[in-house]
Amino acid sequence: MKTTLLIGAGSDIAKEICNSLKAKEERVLTISRNEIEYTSDQHYIIDWSLTDALPSIDGEIHSLIYFPGSITLKPFRSIKPADFQSDFEVNVLNAIRSVQAYLPNLKLANQASILFLVL
């Protein structure tokens, strides 16, 4: 049975992916800041601070899908450096941290994949 980890799993796209994978009888694990409105095999609620540890997961992960995305929608002249920094932390640094945290699990799988979706 393949295992997919959805990080930032609160979106409708994550819900549809989860439902599609569950229909194929795959194991789906989810991580989000809040409760989700659909059922995964295991759900973890965590804070997205760069200092907080991601939950430990046992066994193989065949696919990691990273959903969190942030973009400051303002006129360019109004965007402050702190806005860029915040978006960079969510979109890049947390993505890197997620891959680093679950790389041992991904390496256990015969073939693994990573998908980054910026929504």
C-alpha cells in the first residue's frame, strides 16, 4: 500500500487528492494548521513556525505533496520587505524543512516523488 503525505492539507485541492488516493486504497496522511473537513488515515495539526518540529512518521512515504502557499497581493510599491520574508518562509523554507524532515521516509520507498503546489 502506498502512502502519501499531504502538507498544508486544508484546501479543496488537497481534499480532492485525498479522496482520489483513498479510492485507489492508498494510505493518506495529512498535516495542516487546522482540522480538515475530510478523513485521512492520520491527521496532524501543527504550527507553521520554522522552529516547530514536524511530526514523526513511521515507515515509507511514497509521495509528499506540499500545498502551503502564500503570496502578498498588494501593489508592488506597497509590499514591504517583511511581506517578502514571510512569503519566502512559507513557500521556500518550510518546503525545504518538510523535505528534510521526511527524506528518510521517502528513501525507504522504492520510488518516491515530491510535488510542490503554490496555491
